[in-house]
Amino acid sequence: MSDMKHKELPDYLGSTLTVKCEKCKEELSERELAEHGFICPRCGGYNRMPARMRLAMLCDEDTFREMNECVESENLISFPDYDEKLAAAKAKSGERDGVVCGTARICGNPVCLFVMESKFMMGSMGTVVGDKIAALFEYAAKHSLPVVGYTVSGGARMQEGMLSLWQMAKVSGAVKKHSNAGNFYLVCCTDPTTGGVTASYAMLGDVIIAEPGALVGFAGKRVIEQVTGVKLPASFQSAEFQLGNGFLDDIVPREEQRGYIGHLLAIHRK
Amino acid sequence: MNAYEKVKCTREAGRATAKDYIDAMFDGFVEFHGDRRFGDDPALIGGVATLDGKPVTVLGIEKGRDVSEHVARNFGCVSPEGYRKALRLMKQAEKFSRPVVCIVDTQGANCGIGAEERGEGAAIAENLYEMMDLHTPVLTLMVGEGSSGGALALAVADEIWMLENAYFTVVSPEACASILYKDSARAPEAAEHLKLAAQDLIEMGIIERVIAEPRDFTDPAQCKAYMEKLRDEVAGKLHALRGKKMNTLLSDRYEKYRKIGRCAPEGAMPAPKKH
Ligand SMILES: [Zn+2]
């Protein structure tokens, strides 16, 4: 286990940048958005939250210890322009790949955590994302710890070809191993959770929750519109749609998540 | 043939589809319908048969051989109830200790409104999860198209064999080209880069065997000889897999998926010793 404490948080709270709300498109300061937990103070819309801000929101202070933070993607199948895309994603996100993993406590309960990062190629899942999450579930199984995961993903990372599709099976297998040993897994789907992540570990939690309004689905909405010729409503594939169709346990507002998760961890504590 | 020529070749009429394999390789096939939850998916054929005198469960993604069959089978695009039917029959195979043979030929899971409403993602996820721990041998034959999670949902197996011109990919070359280049006409380029051909995948360790195809699937004599040879090889492999201790079978299957793209050392279980 790494001795590193929180990697230095990107200075969102001291940011002087102006950003646009992802929902109402109004301009506001990044600092103001961060102070409100990335919920727009104008329209109440949920903006995507950086992985390390989520960790700060969820974990008891100074308890997060990161695992496998140094692992980086390689261009394993020599896909054109992938090296450049990786470099750009690192610069944009401040992360080495699309997921942050580690151990922490939430409301006093020990837990293994993974949080995906939307700023890294829209949380696409390649070998690093898959392998880090699989390793986390194995670690959790070995130490009889629960896993809490936050998903955000456009799906499998096509620049890694079949190696990325493979991660769906790999992680699902690791979740199964963890589950067979009687361990608890809670997953929270955030906007957007789609494709190969939906078709694997996002839908395998003992408890599956989502953030209000989050897009959660398998096939892309535009692709379905093209194939069927039907114009789909904004509510299609929303968290509310998934709750209504029976695929979510609940929708939990961001500010209530820490308490909700802490309570369920306490109920499942071994 | 280059990668995209192979992709196109898997879409040609006259090529053997799942049903042809079931008819030619297995005896006494009895088809079972329905997922006992919602409905019956005609894109997924499942049932029991014997292979070389021994019981097996057979699952096949069938896209049909002509236009009316394509439509009736939804072009081999499986819906949630198809994956759930497959899982129901796999659990039945586990109960009766018979191996499972999956025949995969799909351009992808059903992309539609009802499929989303009934949890296409959840259905695929559940198959991956349960197949990794299915207490009976599983052999997957990739006989044509193999696109995305919809193909993987029947490809968590002890071994995956692929026809020499079949493809298995994270995303169809057309979709890849339209995302990357905003131009689906550049699919041939994308197909090359995706490394979706059998020869690429055996080098990566994704598949175990490349199967030589008959030069002409529509020639009855060639096709018969091909099917008989394949039947014998599948029977031989199932016999070998049945001979494995269950714990070994399952840990080997897990490790086959676990070891590819392994890069995160911390917390991971060490790779098991060779048996
Ligand atoms: Zn707003």
C-alpha cells in the first residue's frame, strides 16, 4: 500500500477559471461550482465531478490511500494517434488514466473504492482501468472488505481493441469472486455510464444507485435513434428511466451519498 | 485477405450460420425457448443435443440465411431475453454436468428501445459474471461476426476458437470509423487498426485456435468434410475439459481473462502456479 496521502487536490477551490455549466450553459467561476459540489448554483444541474473531489466528498478525512497510482496505459496495439490522445488526457485530467483506486473509511467503515474520471477520455475503459479495478476487487476479497465504485464512462476504449473489451469479462469475474466470498459491493452510476461499463461492473452491484438525471444505458441514444427512426425523449436512459424499469435500487442526491453509503456499509459490516 | 475483406466475407450469403453448425455437428438437437422472464428471442437458439454420443448444451446466435430469416431473427442482434435464455440454459447445463458449446455470429447486441428498457447492459453483465464461474466446461466458436459486448456475452469460455475469416472486435469497424474519422467509409482502415482478425487475436492470447475454413461453404462435399472435422475436434476438446478438476477448470478460466493486459500489481492476487 502506498504511503502517499491524498494526491494534491487540483486547486478547484482556488481556481480563477471561468467555466460553463454543463446543463444550463451559463458561465460561472470554477471555484463557485466546486464550492457547490459541482452542482450548478444557478440551475441545480449536476456537473461532472472530478474523481479526487468525489473522494474528498466521500472519505473520512485523511483516510484515503491510493493503490496502483503509477500505472499508465501503453499503446498496446499501436493504434494511430493513441499516444497523443493519452498525453492530452493526462494533461486535461491530471490523472494517469481513467480511474482512481484505493482504500479509505466512510463514516468510520473500512472500504475499497474506485472512482472513474470523466476528464480522462470520458472514462473510457482500457486495460489500465480494467486491471486496476480487478486488482481492487481481488484485494477487497482477500481482506474481506466491501467495494464502493463510481462509474462514468463512454464505454470500452476502442484504441485498445479487443484488449479493452476483455476487461469487461475480467472485472466481472473479479466482482464474482468478491461476491462469492460474501462481500458487499455498491456502485453509483454517474453521468454518463454507458456501453461496456454498463454491460459489466456498473450493473453488478449488490446495491446499484445513480445520481439524479444521470444518463445510464448500454447503446448510444443517437445510434438507437438512427436504427429505429424514432426521436427519443430526454428522459430515455435517464437514471429515473432505469429506476422505473427496475435496474436501480435508488437515485441518491450527491449531498446525501456519503451518509447513504456509510449507513449501508455499517449494515453490511463483517 | 485484409482485415476489412474478412469482415465483409463474414456477412456474405451462403456462409454457414449457427443453425448449420447445430444441424451438421450435433445429433438429436431439441430446441428450448424463452427466458421464463419476458419472452423468447429468435436471435438466440438454445437447446440440448449429443455430440459424439455425449450430452451437451448448445447456444447459437443465428442471423438467418435470407432476407425473411434475417428479419425474423433480428439480424442476429440479441435482446436481453436472448442473453437471459442463454444463461438459463447454461445454468441448466451446470446442473446436469454437461458442457456448453456457444456459436457466436453477431454484428452486436440489439440496439433498440425495448432492449434498453429491459436492461441489455444488465443482461450482458450478468452473463459475463455467471459464465466466469459456471461449473461446467464452456467452448465458444466464433464463426462469423463478433462485435462488442453482444458477442462477448457468449464468449467467457475455457477456450475460444475462431474461423480464419471471422472477426471479434470491441466496436464494429464502421462505428469506429464514424467515431474517429466522422466517416464510416473509412471502415477498412479502422478494421486494420482494431486488430480484429483471428491471427491477431491468437497472438494476443484472446483465442486458442484458428480454424481453417472450407474454400466454398456452398459446396456440400467441402462443407460436410469441414463440419465433420470440426465436430471431432470439438468433441476431443470437450473430453479434455471434462477431464479437468473443477477447481482447476475454473481457476484456469479466470486466469485466462485476468492475465491479459495485466498491469496493476498492487492488491492483485499473484498469478497461480502452472498446474
Ligand atoms: Zn447550470
